[in-house]
Amino acid sequence: MLGFEKWPYGAKPVIVLSTTLSELNAPDGAVCELFSCSPSEVMSRLAGRGINHIYVDGGVRIQGFLRAGLIQRMTITRIPVLLGTGISLFGPVLHDIRFRHMWTKSYRSGMVQSEYALIG
């Protein structure tokens, strides 16, 4: 987020989850907070503020929210670039997690987005 020339999220709150940062140097105008807690604690803290739906990004973070059973809907965006290394999006899960396909949209750029809803 430090690389943004202009903060793209306006007044929308952004929560940065990190176990290594001790402070957050957010860009000017950013509404950001730093949390260092479990996915369940994140949701509990946000629910106390009336926030019940969030966007989660980053392989390790997504994995933690999946393991905690906190993902009900998923939008997966595929960009036609193969990365040589990186963090697996889902990683190992303890059991199958079933989702139902909701929609898919493709773009001229080659990007494809699909949304899925948790079954059960």
C-alpha cells in the first residue's frame, strides 16, 4: 500500500493484518488500522463496529480465514501471467470446502473473475 501514488479506497476503512509490523505508515488520507490477531478476533472486533462483510487478500491471510470457516463468498481473479514463485492461494486445508459457482466474467485484457458461494 505504500506504493500507491493516490489512496484508492477513499474513506473506506482498511485493516492491515500483520504479525511483524509494530506500526503502520499509511499514506496521507488513508483510513487504516493495524491488527495483529487471529481471523476470528478480527471478525469479532469488526462486528463490534457493525462491520460484518470484509474483503480479504493475500494467500496466507485467505488460508487463515478459510481454516477458521470465515469465508462465505469468494471472488477469484485470474490474470494471464504465470508466477515462478509465491504463496499458494489456498494452501492445505483439513477437509474439502465446497463452493457453488455464481458467475464468471472475462475481460479484454485476458483477466477472468469468478465468484463462488460456500455450500452449507
